[in-house]
Amino acid sequence: MGEMAAKLVYAAPDAPAEVVATVDVRADRAAAVGSLLGVPGFASLAEAVAAVEPDAADLRLPHDLHAAAVLEALAAGLHVLVEKPLATTADDARALAEAARRSGRVVAVAENYPHLRTVRAAAEAIAAGRIGDLVAVRSTRAYRIGGVWVRDGWRTGAGSAAGILLDQGTHHTSLLRRLAGDVVAVSAAPGRSAGDTVGLTLRFASGIVGQSLYTWQTPATVVETEATAYGTSGRIDIGIAYDTADGRAVLTTPDAPPETLTAGENYYDSHAVMVADFAAVIRDGRAPVVGVADAQADLDVVLAAARSLAEGGREIRLEEAA
Ligand SMILES: NC(=O)c1ccc[n+]([C@@H]2O[C@H](COP(=O)([O-])OP(=O)(O)OC[C@H]3O[C@@H](n4cnc5c(N)ncnc54)[C@H](O)[C@@H]3O)[C@@H](O)[C@H]2O)c1
């Protein structure tokens, strides 16, 4: 993802920030991504900080390294944009939140779904009452994992960084919370392997119900209707496209032709919007679209779902898990 961010976000003529160095524990990768941007690559953050004195770090690391990397970057006085999930344990997330508070630096989290135009348009239409009262939400993330995403094995292995729940569950929890608000309880069921396929039932504070299904075991389609919000007078379908610019949000009611709320979006467009938000927050001091508290709430749901999986599918109340 660091390489993709370099190509899609930082190499663009209107990039929201200037990259001064890249870092990867594998120096060959740091150098390769650095060469895309014409900057030096280093094998550690400490070396980069000593050499180029950056203002901020954009961290795109395996999940179990996020919390320690944020602490290291904050200790070096940097503002931080960190990938999802915020951490892999509630204790690490709490320690990170405390360090972020003390530091006075910006910590934004790279949960990019809230930066998608489709998600923003859907959330605004729901808030404006365009589908009446919200009664339920659903989401699906279905594709076959492979290629660059499995090159080092940590995502699909057995370690604390692994599994589709941490990887995609974090995204879809953030997506559904944007549409339907806070989650109060969750139960989860595994597919043949919980690492690859998981289904969740979510209860929201508003009293509505949601369902999410994630799988890495089926071919993707060009535009997946990843989420639907159902209301008393209509629905909104959110289509996400990874390889094309066909993402769109469509509002359907019984009395009118379907209304396209927004269209022409590629999933990765949201990464540029997200980095621009991070840079703007550093400059003007407002809160990021996804800050630590929001990402902690998403992680709490994911960790409660993991506990439900471990306890045979029992519904876990978030207050019980805290
Ligand atoms: N939001 C999205 O659309 C999206 C998409 C893909 C990945 N991601 C996220 O990006 C993050 C990275 O995922 P990825 O697929 O790019 O992983 P990856 O394994 O491809 O890349 C991680 C890189 O970190 C390096 N690394 C490992 N330990 C390090 C250390 N201690 N110091 C410096 N570098 C170290 C590795 O050598 C590797 O090059 C994850 O949090 C993932 O969830 C987000």
C-alpha cells in the first residue's frame, strides 16, 4: 500500500504533501519506492528522521506493527497517518490513544471508506431523511486474495496480524458506522475457515440491525454493491469499483426512477482525499475525518466479533468487551 500511495497520491502533480524519504525494513523496497518519487530510502524511521527531518509519517505496515510504529513516530515529534486497523489489541489502542493525546500531534487513521464519495453521499442522504427512517444495513466484501497482497504471508497466515476480520472487517465496520451510527453488540460466524470468510450480525445503538459478509474465497466482480441502507421509504446501494471508475451510490424509492447520488469513482481515489485531509488537519488544526477515537470504536467492534467467533457465535455486547 505504501507503493500504491506513492504512485497514486504522492507522485500526483497536486499531491497534498511532499515526500522527503521512504522507509522499509527491507532497504531494497525503501529504495524502489523512493526512486518513484526521487527521494532516499531508509531501513528505519530513526535513520530517516535523522537524515531528512520530516514533519509527518504515513505508516502503511502490517497490522501488528501499527501501534508501536505510531508510538515511535509520535516520540520523534511527527504527525501520523496510520493504516487500519488502529492496533490489534484494545490495550495497544488505548496506549496509542493516550500517547496521541499527550503528544499534541495529529493522528489520523487511514480508514478510507469514510472518504469515498459514494459513502459520503449515502450518509448525507440518510441523514437528510431521503429513505425515511433507517431500518437495516448490509455489507459484502467478496474477492479472491492474492498477488502483492499475500507476498509476505502475514495477512493470510496465523499470526496476530492475520485474517479477513481485521483486514476487511475494520473497513466495513467503519463504512456501516458512517451509515448507521454506533454498534452496541455483535455476533460472528465463520466460513470453512474464519481467516478467509466471516459473517457478522450487528446491532446498532439506534435499534436497527446490520449484517456483514467478508470472504477472500471467490472471484471479485467489477462493481460490487458493497453496502445497502434500507429505509422505510427507499434504499441506497453503494457500488465500489477497484479496477475501474464505476463506483456509484444510487437511491431507489417506489415513486421515482433510481437517482444516482454520485458516480465515476475508483476506490483508490479516496486515498488522495484521505491524505489531503491529513495535511489540511496539520495546517488548520481541525479534527481529521477519521481520528483515533473513531478508529478505536471500529476496532472494538472487530475485537468483539473475534471474541464471538472464539465463543461459538455468542452475541458480545460492546460494553461487556470494554
Ligand atoms: N485502505 C486500503 O485500501 C488498503 C489496501 C491495502 C492495504 N492496506 C493496509 O496497508 C497496510 C499495509 O498492507 P500491505 O498489504 O501494503 O502490506 P505489505 O506486507 O505489502 O507491506 C508492508 C511493508 O512493510 C514493511 N515492513 C515490515 N516491517 C517493517 C518495519 N518494522 N519497519 C519498516 N517497514 C516494515 C515490509 O517489508 C513491507 O514492504 C495494512 O495496514 C493494510 O491493512 C489498506
